Amino acid sequence: MNFKLGEFFCGPGGIAQGAIDSKSIKSVDGKHFSITPGWATDYDLDTCATYAQNIHKKQFKDDKNVIHGDVRKLDIAKLPPCDGFAFGFPCNDFSLVGESKGLNGNFGPLYSYGVEYLRAHQPKWFVAENVGGLSSSNEGDAFKIILTALEGSGYKIYPHLYKFEDYGVPQSRHRIIIVGFREDLNVDFKVPAPTTLNKKMTAYEAIMFPPITPELSNHDFTKQSEKVIQRLKYIEPGKNAWSEDIPQELRLNVKGAKLSNIYKRLDPDKPAYTVTGSGGGGTHMYHWKEDRALTSRERARLQTFPDNFIFYGSKESVRKQIGMAVPPKGISVIFSAILKSFAKIDYKSVKCSF
């Protein structure tokens, strides 16, 4: 069976690329199970263009299966049906960075539109994604409310905190993924066991192999001020702007942030720290050796996007798209587990976190 995928908050296509990368699974009785990206929607125009041209191989203006719009204004009942549904609902209000307003923020309630789609169209399965801070937002009440709503839509749910560096992603990125199977199908899901628990991919391996050549897209270098360049010269790999080696005149006049990632260099022997989509000076991620910020292509590699995946829009728009995306390599492991579940093929697994 080929599952057609529908998406809310699709971003540039990390989830869809992961679906493509999950390949086809053949059951013992010869049936094939696969996932094909179908329709998707997002409120950001550049993101829609990136998705259309990379996932559907079409210009956005010619792609009727990429819907540009605010999910709050969509007629959900009239949206196309799908077999599998994915929604990485916005994490702004659940992140541990910032005010963490949870369900009381502008973005927190947006999960409910995914729930509305599930209730209206009843796809066979769904995947919902958010930051690890979701479980503690609103003193844990937000997570309980969301799980109850998803379960009440007619699904058996399997929430788990995935540490993507344990699944081949060269980045410490911890995300809650909720997999749901429609109850009447009598199919059970198991959380796939880590694949790289004892041999994590490092930032060095991701960025240096194969070498990034000049003709690759999104590989523009950020212009650094002389002061930033001089500051970086005193920062060792894995250290940040509060290194004791930095001369006083080059130190930042910021209090209470000594454990932050501001002007933090990557440690080439470890997975990178979390790629983000926004932030001011010092938050662009920094090379372990060269005195500069990473390029968008280097950040895309840490997010496991293939080199032929082109991001459209301004430099800041591309940074946002990459930082907000779901790493394809991480989510593809989960999609493969979904396919194996339907194909009745056993695989190594671990217990759900929650």
C-alpha cells in the first residue's frame, strides 16, 4: 500500500523528505508499503516555494498541492483526505528558550487544528512533532491536554522523546514525536530503537564528508566584523563567548548567559548543538576551526538535508527554514517503523517515554 501523506505546518519539507527517504517496505506475503508526499500547507511563502520545488519538483505557482495560508483560516473539512497525516505544530510557546507560554501563547493552541483534521478525515495514522519542552509546559497540563485530544480523536497514541543524535543525526536535537494509529485498524506501533547510540555522527563528519564545493546552493558566508573574528580566535572548539581566554575588551557585556550557545564553536568530535532558526548576534553557530559562522548549507547538513535540496528566499528566511525543520534522517527512522508495523515486520524497539 502506498500511503499518501498530508501535512500541516510542513516547513521546507523535512518530514516529506524523511518520508521519501524511508523507502518501500515489503511484507512477508509480498505486499509493498511506502509513503508518498501528497498535499501540504504552511503560512510562510518562501517555505512553500522550497517545499514545492524540492518535494514535488514543481514551481510553487504551478503546484496545487502546496497550500499557502494560515491554518486558522483554512476550511479543514474541505481539505483533501490522506492516509497518513503529519503536523509539526509550532513550538515557539513550548520551547524552554523564551517565555514558554504554552497553550496561553499565540502558537500553543495551533495543535488543535491538527486534531480537527484528524476528526474530520480520520487518516490511518498520524505523526505529530514538537520540542521536548512540550512535556513540562503549563506545569505539564498542556501535554496532557494535547494527548487526550489526540487519543479522543479515535487513535492509539505512542508519545516518545526522541534524541535524534541517537538516530544518525549529527546534532543534539531532542523532540517529542507522537505517533497515532487509528484504533479500528488493530495495528500496533513500537518506538524504534536508537541506531547510533554508541557511534554518533559528529559535526566534523557531517560537514566535511563529502567536501562542500562552491557550486552547492545556500553556501554563502556571513560577513563577520573584525571584533567577532578576533573574539573567535580565543574560543576553543566546544566553548562559547565566556571563555576565560578571551581578553576583557573582546568579552560580551551580557549577564546570566554563560551556559548559552552565544558565539559557541562546534566540537568537531561530537554532534553539533541544536540548530535554531532565529536569534541575534552570536547565535548562528560557529565553525570549530575557521573564525566564522556556519553557512546555511553547513547547517542544512547538520539537519541531514541532502545537498541537492535547495532553500529559497533571503538568507534569514533560509536560516529560519533550516532551523525550524524536522531532520529528514531522524523522522525517516520513525516512518520506516510505521511501514514495518503495517507490514507486520518486527524491528528492534524501546519503551515509550511517556
